[in-house]
Amino acid sequence: MSLLTRTEQALRAHFDAAAGMGAPPLLQAAMEHAVFSGGARVRPQLCLAVATACGDDAPELSDAAAVALELMHCASLVHDDMPAFDNAPLRRGRPSVHKAYGEPLALLAGDGLIVMAYRVMLRAGQRHPQRLMALLDNLTQGVGLPHGIVAGQAWECETTADLGQYQRAKTGALFVSSTCAGALSSGESAGAWAPLGTFLGEAYQVADDIRDVIGDAASLGKPAGQDALLARPSAAQVLGLDGAIQHFENLIDQASDSIPACASRDMLRALVQHESERLVPKAVCEGARLRRIQRGAVAPVTVR
Amino acid sequence: MSLLTRTEQALRAHFDAAAGMGAPPLLQAAMEHAVFSGGARVRPQLCLAVATACGDDAPELSDAAAVALELMHCASLVHDDMPAFDNAPLRRGRPSVHKAYGEPLALLAGDGLIVMAYRVMLRAGQRHPQRLMALLDNLTQGVGLPHGIVAGQAWECETTADLGQYQRAKTGALFVSSTCAGALSSGESAGAWAPLGTFLGEAYQVADDIRDVIGDAASLGKPAGQDALLARPSAAQVLGLDGAIQHFENLIDQASDSIPACASRDMLRALVQHESERLVPKAVCEGARLRRIQRGAVAPVTVR
């Protein structure tokens, strides 16, 4: 079974079980809309890939950890799309939750998904209390204060914010939680797997900045040009487009290089390369490289 | 030390520790505004009172449980006050969080407080993993799907909602979590303490409905007449004002009667009576009783 298939099956099963019986139907529908809308499932797949590399001796726990990470991610998207932030009518090409269900239910759907993430973990982790506590702590660090994705989003509300700090929190934190969760759910320590999450998370955020400049709404599934419009910190603004693309390629290389020696190293590297291509197609990177060569910024022999 | 003093000290200590170093300053300030604004601290005091009745042999755990309950309550107030729901400019007589810090930070402050509640528990519970897991499960049930306060708030978005179901979820769920948390943090089973939370929670919601009709903004700390304005389910609408007051008194009596036999029974009953007077002053209840007697609805010998 592919990691994506495993993720989707786990999401469906855990969502239904954790929602329980008798919840308000529209709230549950809004939460389903947020979760089951064709997301790439990068974070849960990353978690499961690392779990596989670490032996995955408690797959029910790694499944739950993967699901919890995705639920947190979806919660953040629901709230970020609301008029108070991006005011985005679309997400993944479909109406955003507040467009489909209204602002009150979007607000509550986000809250409900955060709590559901914990519920999923608690239901699955009873047989492994020590791992469960480590996983809950890891998840909480990825989302909350001081450096989780909620803090990352809040840096947009400050008058001054360091771009690196903003990006590490806004996107990187949950990527780090994802790689670490894979290790922790298999009873391994997380430290060796944190750099993969860090580099990949930063690459992901830089890619988002790049696509916000070059992309169109169809490929993004949301409006382009939002960073400049909303005056948000952006790698493309700071480094220029070609500089941001070069930075992205470096981060992908660092992510690949950081993968610890293990039987699954090739599988993980393939996953990183697949993500890289999906985020910023190689043709875009080649175009930027050619422009840098024309400007004399790099020697033409440099091959990635 | 009074339960209120113990609550305030625990809140301050746990908030600072769980926020950590380096969070976005405005987000942290918005969260502080939400938490340290003169709340009555009913839920944490209830938790600590039951913990005391159950021996309170792990006070660091009952403190954390009490704090987590209050953080969840504050999170729900922040989000409920936002324009998508009550659009309340005031809370406890001060500007609501979105009025003081803007909608984006109010949205994130609520999210941050939910996650902080878990963080507080996780930091305090490492030495008692079994109790911690039970407490986290109990907290999650009080907040999330299917019957927690997030679900309760969402019933306002449905076209049809059972008043009892709405009230049990919107307010009762976190009261039940509060009494149960006191028992669980002391290693006792929670079942015997759930009815106290149930009755008190329903009384609290009915009192809120009553005060929405009779109150003024000064004593409520928020605008009156919101239920009728927003067409929300309300005991005062369904039962009439005097009927709602009678219902409130019955619930307070049931709450008192439900307290299990223990050395702290008198202390707990005094706490219930103190809350009762704070919620709906005895003079208001007496006035309603006199009107019922005048209408021949009750015999004049009935004394509470």
C-alpha cells in the first residue's frame, strides 16, 4: 500500500471514530470539507515514511500521529483562509470552508479539528503511554507557543518579524513535528530526524512564496500575488525570484543529505525529490539557473 | 489559601511556563488579555474543590488540570465574542480580545489557548502517565466532538436544535470535565462527580439565559438581550422568565444533593450556594416565587 493510500484510509477511519455520534451535522460536515478535499498529505506521508524507516512496530500509533498532523494542518488552513487573514474564497480549487459553510462554522471547524487531533492520538495511544506522551508533546510544540504554526501565523500581525523565524514557525514547525512523530511512534528518539523536517519545511514555505509570484490560481488552488498584496514576509520579496529558487534547491539538497543512514534512505530521498518536483517543477528551476548563468551569477558547470 | 487564590497563582505560573520564550509578543499579549481579565474562575475552582474532596495527593496535577480547563473556557469566550458569533465589544467589562487586538490575533489567541491547555497538562503530568491520559481524554471530551463546548456552540448554527442538548454541550460539558478532572487528578474514578458538573453546568446556562433577559450590560459585563436578538435557544424563551428561575433553583438543589458523601461535602455545598447567589441573586428568585404564588402556580409554604 502506498503511503498516500495508507494516509487516506487512516484519515477516514480516525475522523469517523473521533467525531463520534451525535455531533451537530453542519459542524461535522464543515470539518469533513476541510479534511477531505484532495490535499497532498505531505505531513502524514512524511511521518509514515520516517516511521517505516524506524521499524514502524506500532503502526496504529504512527497512523494516528500522521492523522493528527494532517488535522492540525487542515485546521490552520481553515482559519488562515478566513476573512480575518487571507480572505481566500478557494482552497485546493474548491470553496474554502467559510465560503461553503459560513464564518461561524469555519471558526468552530478549526477549533474542532485541533481538539480532534488530540482525540485521535489519545484513542490510539493507550497501549504505549510513554510514546503517546512524547508524541503529544511533539504535536503541541509544532502547533502552539512559542514556535509552532499558530505562532508562525501570528508573526504576520507583528510590525517586525524575522523572515527565517516566521518561516520556521509558520511552516517548518509542523514539518519537524511530522518527521519526529514518525520516529517517536516507533519508539526511536526524534533528534536525528528533525533536520529533515526543518529543511523540507523551509523549502515548502519558500516554494509557496515562489508560487505566489509565478503561479496562477489554477495551479495553486488559491489566488496568487497574496504575499505582496498582504505585505507578508516572503523569500521571493527578500531574495528576488531567482534567488528564492536557488535557495529552494539548496534546501531540497540539504533535506536529502540530512536523511540518516537507514534501509529506507532511498525511499525517503525519492519522496523528497517527488515533493520538490511537485512544489517547484524542475523546468522552473532550470529557467532560473539559465537566467543566473546569463547574469554570470553561477558557473555553467554547476549541476544539481 | 482560598481556591481562587490557588487558581490565580497556578494560572500565572503555568501560562508563563507554557508560553515559553520567543513567541510573537502581540499574540502572547492577546492571550494574556483573554486569560487575566477578572474571570470568576468557576471551572478551575470546581476542579480544585473536587480534588480536595478526593485527597488531592498530586496537587501539581490538579493545578494543571484546573488551569487547562480555564484556558479552554477563555479560548471559547475569545472565539464566541468575535463578529462571526456574538460580535461582543465587551467581555467582563473590558474590550473583548478582537476589539483590543484585532480579529486575526483573536482568532489565533483562541487557537493558541486550546493548544496551551494541552501543553500545561503535558508538562505537569509526566510523573502520572495514567492519570494524565485520563485527564487529557476528559478535557478533550469537554471541548471537542461530539458533545463538548465546540459542538455546543455549533448547535447555534443548526436550523433545529434540542434546547437540552444545546445547553448540555455549550456549557455543561466543560463543567462535567471540571468536576471529573478533580477526581481524576487525585487518582479517583470520575463517575460519582459527573452529576455535580451536569447540574451546575445546566444551572449556569439557565442563569445566563435569565440574566440575558433581566440583566444590564454593567452587571453582565456584556450586552443584554443577545439571545432574542440572535434567535438563540434560551430557557427564558422556552419556559418564560419565572419558569426559568424556578428551573434554575431546582438545578442548584440537584447539584447540592448530588455531591457524594465526603469530608468536603459542606465546603462543596457552600461553593454551590455561593455560585448560585452570584449567578442569580436570591432576591431575584424570591421575586419570581412571589409572582408564581400570586398566579397560584405554587403553594406559599414552599421554602427552598
